[in-house]
Amino acid sequence: MTTYAALLRGINLGSHAKIRMPDLKRLFLDLGHADVQTYLQSGNVVFTSTGKDASRLAGEIERRITRDLGLAVPVLLRTGPELADVVAKNPFLREQADPATLHVTFLADEPDGERLASLDPAAYAPDAFAVAGREVYLHCPHGYGRTKLNNTFFERRLGVVTTTRNWKTVTKLRELTGA
């Protein structure tokens, strides 16, 4: 069994894409997953599965959400060890940044090298970002709500589906996955 965190993109933001957490939990259980627990109302589900192909699992979850709930919601998966790695590699912690100013933008796929090279982190100061594999680490000293470095920015610039979580949520998901 593998423990995963499912990160659903764009649900329960205002009146957009409302999903009740009990309904989401039931959906995961109906798909045959175990130890299902949701975290917050923003689309975080921790579960165990015998499935080893994260891409296939994410696709199954997305199709089921569409079928059962009538919503097209991208789902990104990370295993417990992947989340532990994300937490361990945050470059802004080494700089002693306030954890309340930190976020991680999760990418569905690794970005194209040319697209990545076209981004100049210095152009967005005082906000800062660092890309490592399928994650973008963000430091937004004036708050995520004020930065240009949001999901839409990275989706357009990198050409991949993204979803962002604050640092507290990232560390909690790592904890819940047992990593």
C-alpha cells in the first residue's frame, strides 16, 4: 500500500466548484482506497492505495469527480516520501524565511526546460521562487494574495497544471502521509 496526498485544483474557492468533504471522502472510498481523510475544505485528501501508477490514479479520481459531482477538477498526487522530500528541500527555510510567507506550487509534470529558462526570478522581487522538479517553492513576504506568482502565472508560463498550498498545509500533509 502506498500513501498519497491528492491535491485538487480550484475547489471551494468562493462559490466555485463546491465539493463537500464527506462527498469527496465517499468518492475515494468508492474507488477502493483506504484510510481516507480530508484536510481543510480546499481539496486535500490523504489515502492509501494498492495502485502504484500515480498518473493513472489521478486520472481515475478526476473521471469519478466528473461523473459523480459534475465537475472537471485536476488532481495532482504526491506520495508521503515525495512530500517529505518537498519539505526537506525548501530553499527558503535555509534563508530563515517566515514560514507564514512560504508556499509550494505543485506541478502536474516537470516543466519544459526552455519555458523554465525564460523565467527570471529577480523580476518579481521581493517575491521569490525556486523550481525543483515538479515543485515551485515560493516566498511571498507581502502575502500570496498580493503576488503575481500564482497558479495562473505558472500554468501559463510553464504550460502545466498547477495547484498551490501554503507551507502549513504542506507540512501537515507530510505529517498525515506518515512521512
